[in-house]
Amino acid sequence: MRVRLATTVSGTVLLNREISTTETWEHLEFSVSVKWPKPGDTIRCQLRFAGSAQPFEIGGLDLVFFSEKQLGALAAQRPRIDRLPPVTPGKRWDLVWSDEFDGTNVDETKWNIVEGKRNDVIRSRKAVSLDGQGHLIMSIFKEGSKSYDGWVDTKGKFEHRFGYYTARIKLQTSTGHWSAFWLQTPATTNVDGSGRDGSEIDIMEKPGLSEVVNHAIHWDGYGKDHKSEGVRSVNPGVTNGWHTFSLWWTDKVYVFYVDDYEVWRTQAGGVCQVPAELRLTDEASAKEGNWAGSVLTASLPDAWYVDYVRVFDLVDEKKQADSKEPTHGK
């Protein structure tokens, strides 16, 4: 079953989620961030079964609205970790891959700088740089009538499964494009009813300038058989300053974090069991109604920054460390 919530006048999609259903009554709870872009907007709810709209029955429907202050208080009550998830006795986290973005040039032994058109923007090497102060700069800019943005990935250089993935990011300041930190497998396009053999794992996607961050899992390709599950977490202050976006990926579950607060836990797709590459990307579309707004109306140039990307494995305590874990300072 696919649940879709949208505003009637502006057409803003608030929720688009696919869930498994049974023949028995189940309690379903959805949380979305609602703002009214146009007068007269109301929320339309659509449930689709087997690809088509069908009659349905809802029991005990409750709508609860929270102010931004109340949402902040609720967010602070989420489970929290201390930089890394707690481990069982005899285990510890081992840093297996990282980039601190020191120096003045992107380390191309770790990253591919991808070029070429995607959607309505051209990925360019000129949009990817280091500032010499330990930060990766992901830029978006215009030259003439064309827009350019940045894309880096670790395909063929580092592909990993399971573990803890974390990045410290300072988000963009303009609408019209979206930043993302995500994982991708070559077999995500396989269609077999399961994401175990390959899934796209969106640790974070940030369209717009609200306090909402998108997290999602995609599997079974990107055509008619495509399946996905996701949430939009509300994180007060996320558009200001530096924030961490993280994923704990085990063989049984994905757990997502923003600033060490757990924001989503899921087994969507059955949980991917194959290695994935890392991706840091900026994307945009010129189409009106795009979830980040049209790049044609963006305030360019704009940029977002990455302080570090780190990957940890859970290992036996007695295992000899291959590298020293970085300190809290950076």
C-alpha cells in the first residue's frame, strides 16, 4: 500500500510512503512537517493498493498539530548516542575508512569526481574543491544559461557493507538544489522483490531550507517495479552551522541519526547484504514543483560543506587496530 499526503492548492507532497499491509487492523503513525504555501490549502490523503486507488476504511483517525517549539521538545526526547552507538562487551568500533579533507586538493585515490549532465544541471569538476581548512566544498553555480554542481563517489575505490557511516556537514543556504549523503549498490536495479541484493540508502537528503531532513531506502530498480520507504525527520536548527548525519547498518536493520539522535529505524527492503559505494552529491532540477524548488530561481552561486566522512566497523575488542580513531576535535 502506498500512502500519499499532499496539499490541494500548491501540490506540495508531504508524505509518499510504501508500506506492507496485512488482512488485520494495524496502527499506523505518520509524522510530517506542514507549512501552508498558498491560501486555501488543505491536506489530501490518498491510499493506493496494487497500483490503483481503491475504497478503504479508516478507524480512529487522529490529527495532532505541534508548534515548532513543541517539535523541538519532542526531537530532544529521541534516543541519543555518544558519537558512536554503544557496543556489547568484547566489541569496539574500528575506523576502516575516512577522509578529513585536509590539504588543498580532493584525494582522488578515495573519490571519483563525476562529470556530465544529470537532470537539468551539469556535474562539473569545477564545483568540487577543498578550502585548505579541512573542508570539502560542494558548489553550485551558473555560467551563462547553464547550471553546474558537484558529485563525488567512491565507486571502485571503496565499497563496504555494514558498519557505521557518518559525515559532518554544513548545509546550503539557497533553495533550488539539494545536498545528499548516500550509499549505492550496482544491484539496486535488480528486480526480485527484495533489496537484500542491492539498495540505495539515503542517509540524508536536504531539499529546501526547513528543519526537515529526508531519509530513505530504494530497491527493485527505478522503473515500474521500484519500491521505497522513507521518513522526513524534523531537526530544529539543522540549517544553521555544522551537523552530523549518520547510519548504523547491520545485517538486520538500518538506524539513522542526526546529531547523534536516532531519527529512524527500519528493515525496509529486507536490509541490503552487499557492499555499497559512498556518495556526496548536489542535485537540482529546473522543473517547477520540484521538491527543492527550481534551480532557475535559486540564489547562485551557493555551496555546502563537508568536514569529514568516516566509516567504522564493529570488531572484536582484541583485534589489532589498523588505524587510530580520530579525536572529537574535528
